[in-house]
Amino acid sequence: MICGDSMYLFGGSTGSARNDLYCFSFEADQWHEVRPVTGSGQKANVPCPRLCHTCDMYSNSLFIFGGYDGQQRLNDFLQFKLATEVNIDIPCSSLVSDLRGF
């Protein structure tokens, strides 16, 4: 997905499902891994590895839905807020609980 002068890629497979996020800067013509920001002593809230997921970009956020983790189909919805290329907030998924109200 494109955001500004950068392209973002999340997860996929290299023989097994992955949960890494990479950014390609068109301006610098180079790739770098983007890691979630954590407070001191906090564990990073990173989504499980997946492939065959869908994603889209809206309002400086990367949205990811579902996929396959190598054993089961996933039914989660995640948002990566791309405030800057290195500060990423990964909140817990709320899709399943949100859909129960319908």
C-alpha cells in the first residue's frame, strides 16, 4: 500500500507465515523494517503471522483483514497508524466483537 512517498508491505510467506512490516521509500530508494513502538517495560502488541490477507490504506493508516496463519483462517481486523515511518500503534482487533451487535 502507498502512503506519501512510501510503500508498505505486511506479512506474507517465505515458506511459513510472517508478521513483519516493511517500508520502501521511493525517495531514498531503499527498504527498512518498521517495528511497533512500545513503552518501557511493555510488550509489543504485534499481530500473528499471516498470508493471504487483504489490506488497504486510508487516512495514514494501514488496515489489514483476515488471512491464513498456516493452520487456520483468521477473522481479525487490524489498524496500523502510520503517523511516522517508525512510530506505529497496533491496537487490539475489535472486528468480531463489533459484528456481534448486528
